[in-house]
Amino acid sequence: MDKKKLRNDIILVGSLLIAAITALLVVIFTRQTNNLVAKVSVQNQVVLTIDLTKENNKDYVVKGINGGVHIHVKDGAIAVTESNCPHQDCVRTGYISDSSHPIICAYNAVTIEIVGNQTNDVEVG
């Protein structure tokens, strides 16, 4: 009787393992990728659009109204790495990867915001 119980336990654990692996594969292969795009604007005019899902470890320099703003893209996120502004708030913001918090360099009138189909976007309408 113990052999029959052991065999049934092995079948149960194996079935659960197969079901878990199948569910994981379904989630991985049916998940939609977020089309993360960063729009860099100077004085409310878009001067650069960066696809964060395709670009990685890339540097850009955008000419603001008072000088250059250095931007770095890595791992689906974007940051200002260097600016000539006095307070450096844009640099201290660090990397962003969603639309909830844009990077703003008021001194150079440069704004970086992320648009795309992220799950944390809230649509008001």
C-alpha cells in the first residue's frame, strides 16, 4: 500500500510542476512589452525621441537655452548625468523608467518625460 501512495504522490507533484511551468511559460510569452519612449523637449518643443526598449548604454547631449544637458540611457531608464545648472536637481533625480515623474531642468528649459503603454499610467478622461 505504501508503494501505491508514494506513486500517487509522485504523480501529483509531477502534475503540479508541469502545470506551474506551463503557466509560467504562458505568462512569459503572452506578456506585452512596454513601448517606453522618452521625449526630450527644449522650451516645450520635442527635440529628441528615444525608444528606451531598444537603446541601451547610450549617451546624448541636448542643447538647452543655457548650455548642454547630458543624458544617459540604460536598462530601459533615462537620466540626466551632467548639466550646467546651478542646483543640479535634474541630475539628482536619477534614472526614471515610467511616466509618473519627469526630469525637469528649469535652468536649461529641458524636460524629459516617458510615454508608452505602462501599467502605471493613469488615463483621465
